[in-house]
Amino acid sequence: MTQFLYAATATVDGRIAGADGDMSWLLPHMGPDPILDRLMPQIQALLVGRTTYDGDDPHAGDTEKEGAFEGSWSGPQVLLTHRPPATPPPGITVTTDLDVALSTCRAAAPDGIVSILGADVARQCLEAGAVDLVMVTTVPVMLGQGTPLLQGSTGQIDLDVVDESPRTRLFRVRRDGEPRDRSDS
């Protein structure tokens, strides 16, 4: 069964990108993470928003590390946008409809994980009840401005910790009516 994962690296003040999408602050904090390393083999597709797709890559120009997951990603990608590019990027499915994006991702990752990239797409997926897991890596930086971890209002979302490392926590999204997981208290 497909699982949708919203994964992001955030500053202490909850920003995933600086002013105008700047990602240069992230470069000194990139590197191996035991939780991401365990999840990577299960990620079978990406669901990407237009701002993230067009955004600043801290490894831009580095042919070995440029792109998703420090250049290690290859596989199906779905671009969800209200501003489709005039010429669709090769190998990327472009759609303006969230339901189409979700079903395309489910078909691409029937027994794996779809990684959601972008705060607004994550919000839309959370509002649709599609997100199963949330992973946040926190780095010791405060930007004071920029893109927040979650853009827009989704209402309260209850999470249960399922794994953690010194910088990263992996949460399971608790569905309406589900009791709190008491194993972490």
C-alpha cells in the first residue's frame, strides 16, 4: 500500500526555505541521516510543487549532487501546479489536479513511499487526508523569514513519534478518532 511522506529540513524557527526561496543556509547541515537512509530504498515516487520544482537547489551547478536527495533520486515525479510549464519537463508528469496527482503517485508507488516536496503541496495533501508520515530534520539555524514548514491552514494535525535520531523525527499522522500511541510516553 502506498504511503505519502512529507519530509523537510527546517530551521529552529520552522523555515524550510529562506527569503525568495534561498536554500544556501542548508548546505552546511546536509549529510547522512539514519532515518532518511532507512526510508530512501522505499521511496518510489516524488510529488513536487511548482515552487519547489523551480526553487533554489543548494547544490545547483554540482553535477554529482544537484537535484532531489542530493542528486541521488531517479524515478517517477509528479509536478502538481496551477502554473504548468509551457513545455512539460521530460520524464515528469504534470497535473493541475490533486486527485490526479495522488492517483498517479499511487500507481507509481503501489507498495512504497511517495515523498512530498513543498510546503503548499504538503498542506493540500494533509487537508485531503493523504499524508501518512511526516519527517522533520531540525538544524541549528534561525532565518526569521522565508517559507514555513507548513504553509497555510490545515487545522490541528495529531502526530505520533515512530522513530527519531539526534536531528530527525519521523511521525505517523493520527487519523480522526484514533487514540494516541502511548508507546512514546
